[in-house]
Amino acid sequence: MNPTPLSIELSMLEEALEHPIFKKIGKIADDLGLECYVIGGYVRDYLLKRTFKYDIDIVTLGNAIELAESLSQSLEGTPKVSVFKNYGTAMLKHNELEIEFVGARKESYTSSSRKPSVTSGTLEDDQNRRDFTINAMALCLNANRFGEFIDPFEGQKHLAEGVIITPLEPEVTFSDDPLRMLRAIRFAAQLNFSIHPRTLEAIASQRERLEIVSKERIVVELNKILLTDKPSIGLGLLEKTKLLELIMPELTALKGIDEIEGMTHKDNFWHTLEVVDNLAAESQDLWLRWAALLHDIGKAPTKRFDESTGFTFHGHEFVGSKMVYKLFKRLKLPLNDSMKFVQKMVLMSSRPIVISEQFVTDSAVRRLVFDAGDHIDDLMLLCEADITTKNPNKQRRYKDNFKRVRAKIKEVEERDRVRNFQPPVDGSEIMQLFDLKPGKEIGLLKEAIKEAILEGVIANNYDEAKSFMLTKAAEMGLKPVRDA
């Protein structure tokens, strides 16, 4: 890691505050007799030259709600102010801006909650309570000190060094609010920073405190880690600090390589992290990245050793797809179509691989496309990401095999149209033709038509499907009551 050195010049700080909203806030603060600062993520991201939205945190020595309401009155359209009286904070949205106001405060915590008791404090008190030094930098907005840079914990230096450090003792910081442990790892992953060794040790020592953090807040951080350019950075840190085994023991169960009678298997945990990185290079889809993360979780419970074949993981896709539901439910992830998509990807994760290693038949590809439906392209991306061999010859062969599968998918799709397949002869027509009520005969005939099309016995068109259906119905002893 070689971060670009940072140097902060007055002109640069003036550019950071060039949006007219900053001078407007500063003037209103002056009129109210308040000290006022922009602090935290806006300052950090500006100095890093990261692409950022105008998501602005304002801290004031005094009544933050009054400041927010006064600003609202001065803006076109008088945007609504959302007030949180219990915390003394307020927030408003105006055009591209989202501004949160908070009074400078001191915080004290109990061991059973990450919600602090809050009292008014100084700017120094407020900066002390910040999670990391790079999030504690502030710029003054008052006219007589406009643009003054306040950096009590060398956040600028730590930005230049690319390191995550807590302002106070890390054990205290993480014990007070254990969510900060996940935030440290998430920032390290997003910014490609390292975590200071002392801070990293404190995360490991305080990891049990994570139990007081809600599953919803944990998942927010996990999703942000998964959406980074290289998720393995954050996931690897979660494993190193042993947070991951508290959050997803299904994943850490994949760690390690067993050896029996000279036979081994690959470490499926680190393989999984490679797959996630490969997938992340091709897709921004959060749920497809979740599928990559969980695609092998069924291997730990299905691992067996056979003297003739070595280690096997028979049925791990099916077992893994069932585990997805339990994991999503435990972490309070959405139990909706997103979860079903991840289940489907895990269940089918080996299908294209099996096809690619054999002669690519039309019927096998038709079934693959039929079962995957609109997610066939996602499935192929996942399977291609699963190529992690370091042997260049094997890698080239596997990729060439998948090219053949993709070509066959395109050919079969154009000819047979089996994606989101609907039988050319529907159930209502069958009932009318044979004067049948809803029952198993209808299902048997529709299933027979589907199988015949997927196997290539008939083409996917009405005439061939109806002719086949009549023959099949006759075999079942059914006779049309009207002309076919």
C-alpha cells in the first residue's frame, strides 16, 4: 500500500467550502452566536479527492436544532427539518444536499448498550467521541475563522499514511460502541487502508462486544464491505479478528485443509474470497456477490472421505441453498426475492461447470436455461468467477469450456426459446379438449410437453406440442370430446 501523500493548503480548504451553503450556515451561526464546524466524512473524502455527495455533518457549540431550523427558513422552499429531540440533532435535505446538525457533546456508555448518555460539550469533547482520527477533522464555518482546519489527532497524517486509528484508546472506543469495529474494517476495505496494529488487536480483544449490536446494523456494514472493489480485504480482516466466526460461522467452517492418506482438498474459505473478488470485478450486483460468498457453504457439512476418490462434497449445492435461508433469517437479511435469488444461484452453482466439463448437449443446455430463467447470465458470471486455479493451462481450458457453453446457450435460446418457458398448449385448452376438470391429468400432460421440448423430442411450437399432447393423452386413455 502506497497512499498518495497529502498536503493541505489554504487554497485547497477554501475550495472544500466553495459551495455557498457553507458561508450561509456560518453567517446564521454567527447571527445566533454559535461556533459551527463541518466535520467528519465530508472533510475526509474531500481531502482524499474521493467522489462524494454533499452529505454534510455540522457540529455546533449550542442548539443544533435552532441552527437547522434557521437555515431552513433562509432556503428556497423552506425544506422540512427532521428533528430528533432526544439526541439534540436535526437533518434537512435541500437539492443535492443532505445536512445533519448536532450539538457538540460528550458521551458515556453502559456495558449493555451502544446508545450513549449525552451531555453538552466542547468541540474537543465532540472530536474525542469520533470513531477514527480520519473522521475527526473539522473546518470552521464562522466568518472570522472560515476554513480554519482543526485536526487534534493527526487525521491528515493518517490519511497520508493510509491507516485507521482511533482517537482515544481503541479498547475504550470499541467497547463503548462495538459497531465501530465493523466500521474500521469497512473503511479499510473501501479506502484500501491498513488498520493500525494496536487498533486491530483491540478489535480482536473486544469482538464479543458485537453481541449488543443489532443484526440490521451489522448487515449494513457487511453489505458495504461486499460492495467494495475488492471484498476480500474486508472479509479477510473480519476473519483475522475472529469477528466473522461470530457473524457467519458457516463461512469460517470452510477454513483449513485436511489430509488423509496423502489426499487433500483446497481451503474452501480462501477460495471463496477469491471467487467474491473475481465476481466483484465483473458485477456490482450486491445479491450476486452474496451468492458468490455463500456458494460453497454446504461443503463443510457434506465433506466426506472416500479411500478411492478422496474428499467429496456430494450435494453441497442443495445443502448450501437450504443454509442460505437460515443464515438470512438469523442476520435479518430480507427473506424476499433477493434471498430466493441467492438460494437459486447457490443451488445451481455447479450446473454450468458440469456441463462445461462434458460434451455440451442441446438438452443439457435447454434444461440449464429453463431452470435459470432470467438469471442465466448471472449464473454464468458466478461460475466463471469460480475459476481460481493458478495453473495457466487449466485456467485457459476452463475459460474456453465456458465460452463453448455460452455459445451453445445463445444458439439454443435463439432456436428453442426455453427461457421463462410456457407450454405452447396450456391447461385450459387441454381441459376443454378432453372435458376435464383441474386434476393430475392436466399436470401430467403439461409436464410431458415440457420434457419433450427440453429433451429435443419436439420443437417449442404449438403444432408439434399439440400433436405430441394428443398422442400422450391417447396413451393415458383420454379421448377428445370435440375435434382437435
